[in-house]
Amino acid sequence: MVQHIIIGAGSIGTNVARLLVERGEKVRIVTRSGSGPEHPLIERVAADASDAARLTELSRGAEVIYHCANPPAYTLWERQLPPLQTAVIEAAKANDAVLALTGSLYAYGKQPGGRMNEHTPMAATGHKGRLRKRLWEQAENAGIRTFEARGSDYIGKDAAGIYSLLIAPAMEKGRAAVITGHLDMPHTFTYNGDMAKALVTLALDERAWGRAWHVPSPPAITIREFARRCAAAAGKPPIKLIQLPRFVMRVTGQFVPMAREMAEMDYQWYAPFHMDATETAQAFGLTATDLDFAIRAQVGAATV
């Protein structure tokens, strides 16, 4: 019998699967394409996880359902996330499984001093932040055992983010990187391996159920310093960084939907952005992975 169902095979879903099979537990990964890591204890299934009946069937007998899926573009969130959330909740309810949700900091919106802890009110004004708030409240009020682990922007092996999108291509071509954010504002980054560890740890601890928790992460670092450490870890010279004026994405967003979606979230990158996970660390004994190890994993210079 499969003990764990994982929705999504990105860097979080893959890391969750690897942690579980290292413990000798059976895993079923559900994606549209049937992708995921190969392992004798991992079964990969091609299915639409937003089909509640199909997901309920695939989750029979599971102890935990890990929702680690996220649409690849902001422009798909409003259409794809609500039916997916409804389906995972129905599957968890039908099978009396714990629902472990991979969350973000979007629901908080812009906060004074850019500081957030586990009790910061969800006060987002942008539509993506309000959507994240609604999705969590839907799960919270569904009468199931659930929790949400919230992290900041991911770094680590195969993590999608500022490194993979902006810094890595510039390093590869030896050119300047145009950064859509303030180069000298502190920003929290979360190691994707730590998000996976938090999901697995909290899933079977009843103290975690019914609320959101922050994933312990290294102290905030500026984009300039992050880029310098990435280059050092990759054994390459530092690249030049060009700070994009904030108004550019806002003007472009009048004509390009994706630019408009990015501009809505730019407060995270043009001002301090600090995530505090003290309560999670104290309650569950979780600690953040060293930032430089996470960066080495990101650039492929560490074995993870």
C-alpha cells in the first residue's frame, strides 16, 4: 500500500519523495506527464490532480497527501490553483489523510519593515496574495487534518528563481544580469531541501495541524551578495548586476500580462524582506541549512 501521495514533481515534490524513500516508505507521485525521480519505492502516475474523483482514487490508503504543485506562470494561478486545492481537500477528506500544503509568503502582502513571522496577519491586497489567503482558509475550514509550510524564494538544486532565471544565464554567457529588484535590500531565501524536510516532519506531528508554519531559513542576504556567492561557488568571476528601475515592469505590465503579474509582487524585491521562523524551529527542532551549502547545491557544486 502506498503511504504517501505527492502532487507535483518540481524541486519540492522531488525532495519530499527522496526524503520519504530514504526512510523506506512507499510514494506515489502524481503529475500530468507522469514525471518524477526513479526509485523502486516511487510509483509515478500521469493524471490530472485537479480531477477530485481521480485523485481520491489514487490516494486510497495514503497517510499523507503532499500538495507540492504550482503552475509554471503567474498568469495561470487563478484558473488552475482553485480546482487543484478543492481536489486535494476532497481526496484528503475521503481518505482521512493529512494534507500537507506547500505555501508561500504572498498572503501577507507588504508588511512594515518587510518582517513576517508565523502570526503576521494575511493582509495582501494583490490578487495573487488574496488567492493564496483564500486557498489556505479553504483548507483550514474543511474539517481535515492539514497545515501549510510557508517559505520564501527557493534556492537549491533545480530550484526556479532569481538564480535560474537571471543570474545563471548571465554567468554562463559572461554578461551582465538585469535584476528586477533592489541590489542592496536584504531578502530571505529558503533552501528547497528545508521546505521538503519541514513538510515531512510536520505531516505526522499533530501539533502542526490546523495552522501555518514558516520554514527555518538562513538570515536575509542582498541580491548583490547572493550573486557574488553564486559566482564563487561556481568557480566563475563575479558578474555585473544592473538594477532595473522599478517603473519599467509597471509600464510594461500595461501591455504584457506576465510583467503585470511580476510588478504586483515587486515589493518583495525593492524593500527588505525578512521571514522569521523562530516558532517553527523551537517547536519541531528544525534548523536552516547553511546558505553557502544551499548555493553550492543550486550551482551544482555540491552533492545533495
